[in-house]
Amino acid sequence: MPPRQKARLNVTDDRKAAERSYRIGNVAIPARPLEAALYLVATPIGNLGDITLRALETLAGADVLACEDTRVTRVLLDRFGIANRPYAYHEHNAGEAGPRLLAALDEGQSVALVSDAGTPLVSDPGYRLAQQAIELGHRVVPIPGPSAPLAALVGSGQPSDAFLFAGFLPVKEKGRRDRLAELSKIPSTLIFFESPHRIADTLVIAADVLGPSRSACVCRELTKTFEEFKRGTLGELAELYGDGRTVKGEIVLVIGPPAFDDIPAAIDVDVMLRELAASLPATKAAAEAARLTGLSRKDLYQRLIDLKAEDGANE
């Protein structure tokens, strides 16, 4: 880690109380100064109305406000009457800006970090800063709120009891195929970020690697005016988006888990279910198996019922 420099972020301890405020409608609400810590503040992914009250108070009360793009964050600050000045922290200036933010923490100041949209550290460079702050003994405080992967998951209709966020797939086709092959047998819903100009090709590759009958959902422009969920199998979605249509906006691709029979060593799961059912009621046996394997509790319960029926027929 590069040596930390003295913070020169033009912050003072005597900010007027009026400057530490945010506005709801025409009402200005004072925000108290924060304790020294790195605050990771989730911001709206589209609709500015999704900001939380705690996030507004944190953005207004922090001694230092760091963001990916000051122009993007300024729109949010102006919308809610926050006078705090944002400073840029992104992957291109992290080597310079990071030590200054850490120095501010050393001096007992509060530092709030936001990304352009969503929750910091999820597919953005904030992870490095948070990791360094933790190593230096500083408090790191999450301020939860909007998250594109979670919004897509709950809107997709795919199982949410076990899921894996895998970020962006590789750009090259071979890389995408290899990555999907690695994830193909994971018994969880898969969540990816994808660009509009690649979504058609990705769906074709996913249908080929994971199987055309696997269920999925293309989630586009979440929380924005033209929000859209296109649900179907990978084969159906590949055909839909392969018609040459122009796709715009930010996309999250949600792919359902593999069918139970597609998971290797299913017989081991059967053995586990039988052993658990020997000492537990069926519902609890299925729940425990779900915890141990990551499979759907509902599917495991149905499998246990089927096993009991098979065992009864063989007696």
C-alpha cells in the first residue's frame, strides 16, 4: 500500500449546522456530525426516491464525501439539498485519493463513500479502500439500500433461497463459455451484470452451455421509467434477443438453478435426505439438507417425499 499523505480535502470541523442538513420536500432536516468511520452508502440505481433517510443523513453529516463521479453524485445531492462537497475516488485515481481518505480517517474524520449507483464495493473499486481501512483498525459502517442484483433477483421470479452474484462475464466468447461451465452445476440462482450490446450473444452461449430449458430473466433499466423484465427459458430469451432488436440500458441477467436431476452426485443427496429423515421430521430434514447443500428446500422436501414413496413401494 502506498504511504498515506496528509489529507488536503478542504474539510473543517466548524461547518455551519445549516450545511449539515438535507431536504425532504421543502423541509430542511438537520444532520448530526458522524463518528469517525468509513461509511459505505448505498444510493439509488435509477429512481432517486429510493434513497433512504439514513443515507441522506450520512451524506449530509460526513466530513468527507467520496464518490466515483462527482457529476453523478451532485445530481443526488442537489435533489435533496445537501451542501456537502463530493471528492472523486475511482479506479484511476485510487492510488492518490485512497491515502488521502485514509489520512482523513486517521485524523478522526468521518468519510462517506458512494458509487454512481447501488451499493459500494459491489463491482466497483471501493473494496480496496474498505479493506485498507479495516486493516488500519478503522470502523467500516454499511448504510444499506438499493442494490441492482437484489432488485433483479426479487423481480425475476427465480428462487431466492440460494443465489450467487458473479459480476460481469468475460468479454471474449471462450472466457464466457468457460466461466458459465464453471458455474453450471452450482445449485443456486446465478446473477450477472451484462451490457446491452452483448446480451444477445451471452444468451446464446448460456443456452448452449447451461441448456436451453433452464429458466432465466433479463432485467433491464431497474427502477427507471422503462423498467422491464423478460422471463422465459434461456432458449426462448436467446431467440427473443437474437432478432436484431436494439437493446438499451443497464441489464442484470438472472438464471435459475439447475434442475435437481442435473446436479452431479444426486444419489449422495438422496443418502443425506434418508439419514436426516431417520431422526427428523420431513420439513426439518429438508431444511437441514438445504443448509448443507445450498439446494432449494422446497425441491429437497419434494425429493424426500418421492424417496419415501419409492421406499414404501419396494417394501
